[in-house]
Amino acid sequence: MNKLILTSLALTASASPTLAASGQTSGTSQPNIVLILCDDMGFSDLACYGGEVHTPNIDYLAEHGVRFSQFKNTGRSCPSRAALLTGHYQHEAGMGWMTAVDEHRLGYRGQISSDIPTIAEVLHKQGYNTYMSGKWHVTTDGAFDSPNGSYPAQRGFEKYYGCLNGGGSYYKPTPVYNNLQRVTKLPDDYYYTTAITDSAVSFIKQHPVAHPMFLYIAHFAPHLPLEAPKERVDACRKRYEVGYDVLRQQRFERQKALGLVDKNMELPVYQREFQDGKRPAWTDLTPEQQAQWVTDMATYAAMIEIMDDGIGQVIKTLKDKSMYDNTVFLFMSDNGATREGGYLGQLMADLSNTPYRSYKSQVFQGGTSAPLIITYGDEAKNPMKGGVCREIGHIMDIFPTCLDLASAEYPTIFHNQPVQLRGTSLLPALHHQKIAPRDLYFEHQSSSALISDGWKLVRENDKSPWQLINLVTDPFETQDLSSQYPLRAKEMENKWTRWAEQQHVFPFEHRSWNERINYYKSLYPDQRGEHN
């Protein structure tokens, strides 16, 4: 497709004058950081995580770097992006639900808080040139028509190209922005994934190599709708004709061989996630259903493979510009695969999230488990080259990890208020060191969880009972031990409740999607989000 010509605007992070941080200034001694986030991709889709999707460029990063087997996110797009960008739990950052509405409640403002610095603001203040290409999804929908102070170019990114929205067409996404300028005309052969790559490559080509670079590439793929060029879909069809039962077992066996799953584990079949408590076997589907599932899964795979092609272009551009050796790559997904595609979509997600239970928007393992790959371009700096790290990490840890990589400091004051990171750097884990024990908390639409000392307390929603899981012996969440260990379950529930109160999680909102949006819009007609 036609390359997008990006106009460079000389933009300064709106909040940078208040950043009270001191660290290294510009210079090539600080590594370039390329942070790549994909959307709604399951734990097992990548070839390097057991899948049959062809991802040679992501696999290349995995083979030279380290893969995390226990990396967690928030279970949903907006909250995960808020945690990644701020280093805080999503509610504290104002993004407890979605960008669909500003509820004018502390934890639910529909966009990231202006009182907490973004990773781009902090790194830009300390000498980094900061660029972003792709999906933003942390500005309230009511401000999509014109900048309200929360656009990427107003939150630390010197250059931005992408779409503010969280969903929509790959051929005609909206609203697309080039920095603060709305893009209203797209080429006839436009495809969003390719445009994201083109922009990222353009930023690298324009980047002055004497300065360190922070590049955030936020892909929309493979989020619904399922859209990819026909020839790419056709190239993927054959491998899915065997059906999901065979493919799921094959993925699991590869995960064992790769060291991502204990060799002594058996793959469970999750029945209770399906209607009537019965998961259909591949042979239970009609020929028409099987054909549609193959088409849908081939399209999904093609979307990931096009993204992988783009990552290969980014790697090549960095090498061509002699920047690769001084670059660190981080690749991850914002949540697990989704069951939003109906009956067949749920069967797709059941495969994608192998070996875990449940899906996007739920905080069981399938919703919150994602790949994380961290790789230095300079192979000498990859002590765990090709290895698997079993230390647990959270998406809010990416911010402090990047600061650690950059030898940069987090501010103590922002907008005249004290601030403090909640995440922790994962960098020690790359050097075979343990991450200090800590509790990790989860909540989305009242689906709730706490991971603590090898145990997990989890529930589908606040109307469902808590389940207590021993993650050491039961990482696939098949056995509820709450009746066997009631005191432990109650203690963990109390800890989760205290966290939820501190994080402005309550009260829960039980209205349906549209009812929730309409209710808060009627209460608060001002949906511009300019005073959050």
C-alpha cells in the first residue's frame, strides 16, 4: 500500500515542565526501546508459544531473548493500556472500565488520569525521542472529535499516527490522527496493520541516532472484526482443517517441549465455560460450522502474520540504520483471546488461550495470561538467550522495566502532587534473579482475583462465589479449594476488598453496556474528559 507521509510536528509533552526527575540526558549509551503491544491475542497463538501461526520475526526475538511464561495483564484492552502507560493499576489511573463513557467517578473516568505521568512523558524529559504508532484507546470517546489534553501527542509522544478508538474496520478505522491533525482521507488500498508498520518505520528513519528512541507500536491485530486480504487468508486455511481438538493438543505438546508448561501436566477440557456446561468436540459441528471456523481461524492467523511481517520490517530498518544492537524489544498482548465472536468465536478463543481457562474480560488465566518477550539487539546482553522465565510479571511492570533499561528515574512530583510507581522492574529476572514476592490484584466488570504466594482467589463476577486455586499444582484453575481452606480464602478476600476500596473499584456497576453508557451520559452530559 501507499506509504503514509507523516508530518513532523514539534510537540513537547504538555506535562514535562512539572516532571521532577533527574537522570541521564540524551546519548547512545541509553538503549533504544521498542515496545510492541498486540490486541486480543491468546497465550498460545505465536509459534514460539506453541501455536501454528507463522510468526518468524517474533520467533526471532524469542530465540535471541527471553519468554515469560507467567506474564499477566488486566484482562481487557483499555485497562491494560492504562496500566502499561502509567505503571499503576488501571482504576488508580482512571481506566477501571472502558473509554465508552466518563462516569465522573475516580476509577472510571474513561481515560488515563492527567495526574499520573505516562512512560513517554518521563522518558522524553530524560532525553528520549518518543514516538507512537497504532491504537491509543485511553481517551474518552466523547473527545474523539478534537484534542482534549489526553491525546498521545499531548501525553509525551513527540510523533503519533494511529486511531484513538478501540475497535472498528481495518480498512476504514476512525478517528485516525497524525499528531493532533485528524486524517479524513485514506488510500483505497489502506489496511490498518500495514499503516501502523509504515508509520513506525517512518519514525525510525527520521530519528536522529545520537538520541535514544522510545517507540511504542500498538497493533490493533488480531482484534475483531476478522479482516485480512483473501490471499493471506487462503495461505492459512490448510493448517486449520484438522479442527480445534487436534490443534489444541498439538499446541499443548509444543508448549511442553518449549518449557512453557510442566511436562507432567495434562491438558484439561473446559466444559463449564460453554452453554449448558458442554464443550462441543470438533466432530459435533456441522460441515458448515467447520468450514466457517476454518475460514475465521485462517483470517485470524493471517492478521497476526501480517503484523509479524511488519515487525520484521521494523527490525530490518533498525539494522539498516545501525540502531539494532542498541535496541531492546518488548512484545506482549493486552489480554487473552475473546469469545465475542459468538459460538464459533468462543471455540477459536478456546484454542488461542491454550492451556488456560476462560477469555478476555474475565480474570481467570485465559483472560489475563499473555506472551511477554524481552530481547536485546546485542546478543551478548541476553543472558537467558532463547530461555523461559517463570517469574510472574504484570503489565504495569513494563513502565518500571523500561525506566530500568534506560537508567531513568521516576518523578517524585507531578503536577505539584507526589506520585509513585506501583509496578516493579522485571529486568532482574533477565539475569536469573528473583522478583520480590508481592500480591497482584485484578478486577474488570466485577470479575475479580488476587494472586498471592502461589495461590489465586478468583470469581467470575460479584454474584458468583469465590474460588481458591493452588496455582503451583493447578495452574489451569480446575479445582476450587475454598471449602478445604476457608480461612485462607477469607483472608485473601479481605485483602482483595481492602485493595478494591483503596483503588476506587466500588461501587460495582451492573447495568448492561448501552444502559451504562446512556445512564452516565444523562447524569454527566460533559463527556469531553478535560477535567479528569
